Amino acid sequence: MLEVQGLRKAYGDLVAVRDVSFSLGAGEVLGLLGPNGAGKTTTVSMISGLVTPDAGQVLIGGSPLLGDTDVKKRRIGLVPQDLALYDELSALANLRFFGSLYDLDSAALERAIMASLQLVGLSERARDRVGTFSGGMKRRLNLAAGLLHDPDILLLDEPTVGVDPQSRNAIFSNLETLKARGKALLYTTHYMEEVERLADRVVIVDHGQVIASDTLAGLQRFAPAGAGHASLEAIFLALTGRTLRD
Amino acid sequence: MSIRPILAMVRKDLQLFFHDRRAVIMTMVAPIAIASFFGSIFSGNNREPAKIAVAIVDQDSSPISRGILAGAQGDRNLRVTTPSADEARAAVKRGTVTVAVVIPPGFGDAAGRAFFSAAAKPDLTIWFDPSHAAELGLVRGILTEHVMQSVSAEMFTGVQGQKMVDETLQRLDRTNLSAQQQTLLRDLLQSARKFYNEPSATAGSNGGNGSPRGGITLPYAVKEDAITSGENVAYNGYAHSFAGMCIQFILFASIDLGVGILLERQRGLWKRLRSAPISRVTLLAGKAASGALVALLTLAVSFAFAMIVFGVRVNGSLAGFVAVAVATAVMASTFGLLIAAVGGTPGGTRGIASLSVLLMVMLGGAWVPSFIFPAWLQRLTVVIPARWAVDGFDAMTWRGLSLGAAVMPTAVMLGFALLFGVLAIARFRWEEA
């Protein structure tokens, strides 16, 4: 469903992403891991059309993504790391606005809004101002805003940052539901246990390059010697080192 | 290009605008309040003008100096006091008196002699407040009139004049004049002496203008006719002040538009917008449309207030007024896009943009009419869009001009809008890493 081929992006002398390739199928969750500055967000930005690659291409359903107005962007839903919501407006007004960007007619939009709110458990708070929401509620609404146009591919950039365990668990349930509906989920995070719980496959990037790509079981070959069955975090640290990446 | 995303952006921006009470007050109420104040100052209603505070120190106490004092005290433009020299100087220093005039001892005698001959002219000392340079010119002109009137009146009909004629007759033989000139001047002065000896000549001293006692007066009367939109239509200064203040606050609102885009980017909202399948032009068009609507709303509310409360009228073309208003609104909103395109941090951008808007409205004649600027500055202001907006609104309101007079301001502002829009698209940071 999503194929990333040889993506490269440089900012002056700094090469943020170099030759990154991977694929993602329907009903699959792919964990994209990497230390700070490894190129995860730049990669997600190129897939969602926010950044133009210097080289390589993004294929959606086998066809390359071309330009700002390419209709294939409708198949992608972005859940940015920032809480990209208007605090001054109600949850309903936020979703109406973001849904309208995808040219949904009124009836379809209202149905999509209700379905999204129900999925993330915010139907009762639809008319409340987002500014009155807790961090966890905002995160769930942030997710709902990315689902309105019923995308096949969901790009989730650290969707659980700063939320309590209850909200995190609720988001996991939402994502598992979406996976069960056949959605392809690209999930970036620093929380290894989330990837262990959700992901079918993992891509680890560092210094802009893919350094490992496999299933959780397959990644065991990168485990430190003599560690037995290693945790994902141990494998991650073995691959990327323990040097601080401030 | 679908219209639905643009409408959604406009609706969302209007919701955000009306949610922000500070923005509503700044955009709707502030221009009305400040325009009302400026309008009351600059309105051409037939109210008594503020009098200039003048101190006259009469150290001469001659008929001429008393005549000057009386003339100045009767002038409708002056509020005259008669303190001592020290008090007058101190009052100018404090700013309670704008101009102080010192008539020195012997002024009357010396002025009389200088009036008929090449004798040395006496000094009239003037102390003035340098912050009121414009009033100094006015006082100097008024004083000239009263000095000439008083000196000539005294010379032609007063005791001092008689004395001067007698003295001149006695000294006539000692002058350098030719014999023929001496004869002619003697005849003139003897005729003047006979005139003084007539009982009716000195009766009713300080007579009205036109009598000999009145001295030299201005040989004309001014008939003033303000050229406005029509016969018997008074100039309404509120029309100009509301145009100027509306433009100022519309441009301030455009800063909010530009900074708002930067804040949306900072908060990650722009990522959502850019990830949707809509073009860059659509995104900026949506922003420009909401900015232009807020600007039009500001103009509509402000001018409606001016019409209802201050009697401002669109005495020219209504279509021209609407055209100027729409062009102003579009120009302002695209200026907001340009601010977002060239701006860095929201805070820093607001500071620089505020300064540029203040310069723009100041040079555009929004605060005070641009005709008071130096000629070179007036020529320079044609590159200021606010100047065209002010001129366009003036033309369609109190000047009462036809649609043709709105064409140039409208076209120039739309040209500025196009320039701002193209620059914004070219300079906008579209990449969202």
C-alpha cells in the first residue's frame, strides 16, 4: 500500500535522510524507530507531502505521489507530533474544519466526525472547547482529526507523547481497531514497549539511514551477544549506541 | 480548485477572530474611538478656533503701543495677557504662553519716524515657544497688521503725528532733499497740519475702519468658500479621520493575520493543512479571503458608525466607495500574507511589522492629511498603499467625486495586492520538516 524508495533529503551540508526505503502493507503496523535527529520526522514529512524529497519517491498503491494536489494524498492521514488543534474552537468545529480540507460534503463529513469521535471516545465532549481538554483527550482528538477522510495509510508521529497510561491504552485500542479494519499504520515513537505491543515490523534509522528492518523476532539477530532474548530497547541501543543525541 | 476548503478556512478564521475579544476590540472599537477623537480635532465645523496665548509687555505706553495692544486684544485669534517682561518670559518657558511680544520704551516715537523717513527702525522683541513654530508665523502676521494700523492711525490723526509733522517741518531745511522736493514735502506737511487743526479730525479717536482715524488697514475682505462635494455641504473631518484610522487598524489586523499563520506553523497546524490535497494558492487564498472579510467588516462597522453618529456621507460614487473598500481590504490581507512569508518568530515579526505599519499609515496621511508634508515627501508617498486608500476614501466621501476618481486608487491598491501576493507565494516557507 505504501512504498518508500530511496528517499533523500539534505538541508545544506546536513543530510537528514539518505536512501531510506521500506514498505507497508494493509492491516500492518510498522514501527519507525531512531534516536533524536535520526531522520524519522523528515521521512514522515516526505511521505505526507510536507517536504519535497531531493531524490527517491513515495508510492501509494503503486503510483508515485506527485505534488500538493495529488488525490493520492487523500489516502494518507497524518497525526502530527504536535497537538495540531485549535484550542479556541470546539472539538466539533476543529473536526469540521480539518475534514473540509478533504472536500467532503456536509453529510459525509458529519458521519465521519461522529465516527471518529466515537472511536476515540469523545462524543460526549464534541461541543466543548478543546482548550478545556486534558492532554490525553487532545491526543485522542489529534488522532481523530487524521481519520476523518478515512485514509488507508495513517502516519503517526509520536502520538502518545505526554499522555497518562489510561489515554495511552485508549489510543492503543483505537490503533488496534484501525489495524483490524485494514489500515496501514506507520508509527514513530521513542517508547519501545509501544512498538513491541503494536508493530508487526520495525525499521530502525540512524544518521538518516536504515540500519535495521525486520520483524520483532527477526531483530533478535542484532541482540547483544549472550543476552538471550533481548528486549527491543537492548537491540536498539546495540544498533545505535549509547552516546547522547541532544 | 475546490471552493469548499477556502470556505472552511474563512469560517474557521472568522470563528477564531470573534472568539478573540482583544482582536475584535482592536479591529472594531479602537478605530471608531480614535477616529472620533481625530475627527473632532480636524473637523471643519464652524466652531471657534482655539486662541493663541500671547503676552504683550508694553514698556512704551505711547498711543501707538496702546493701539497695538488694543488691536491685539480685539483679535479673535489671540488670547492676550499683559504681564511684566520677566513673567512673560517665564510663561513662554513653561509653555502657558505661546508668544510674548515686548514693546520697548520709545517704540512709538521711533516707529513713527521710521514710517515717514529712513530713520532707524525700532526693535520689537518676540519670545516664542519653539514647539509652536506654526503659531509664531500666525502671530507675526496678525501683529504686523495691528502695528501698521496703529502707527499709521497715529501718524495721520494723532497727537504724536502732529508733533512729528511739526518736527519734520522744522528740520526740512537741514535735509538732503532738493529744493523742489523740500517744497513739495512742505506743502504736504502743511496740509497735514491744517488737517490736524480741523476739530473733526481728532474727534472720535480710534474710529472704525475706513475713517482716517482707522489707519492703514487691509485693503480687501476675504470671501471664503470651502469646495466640498456640493453647494452648502460642509467639510466633515470625520470622513477623513475614519478612513485613516480604519486603514491603520486594518493593517494592524493584517499583522494578526500574518503572525497567526506563523503561530499555526509553530503549533504544527500548518502540517495538517499542507498534508491535505490542496494547492498552495488555495491555502493562501483562504487566508487572504478571511483577512479581507475582517477588513471589510471593520470598514463597514466603522463607516456605519461615522454615518449614524457624525453624519459622514458617501457624497461621491457609492460603487467607487465599495471598490476602494474592497481593494483596501484585499491589499491589507495580502500584506498579512507577506508578513507571514518574510517573518521569523511570531514575536519578532509582530514588532517589525507594527513599525512598518505605523510608518505606512503615517506617511499615507492616515493620521494627518498628507498635504502638510514637505513636497518631496508628498511625492514619495505615492509608493505607500495607505496613501491611495486614504485618497480614495476622501474622494468618495467628502470630496464627492465620481466613479472615475476611484479607478486609480483601486487599481493601484489591487496592484499592490498582486505584488504582495506574488512575493508571499515566492517567499513562503512551504516545507514543513
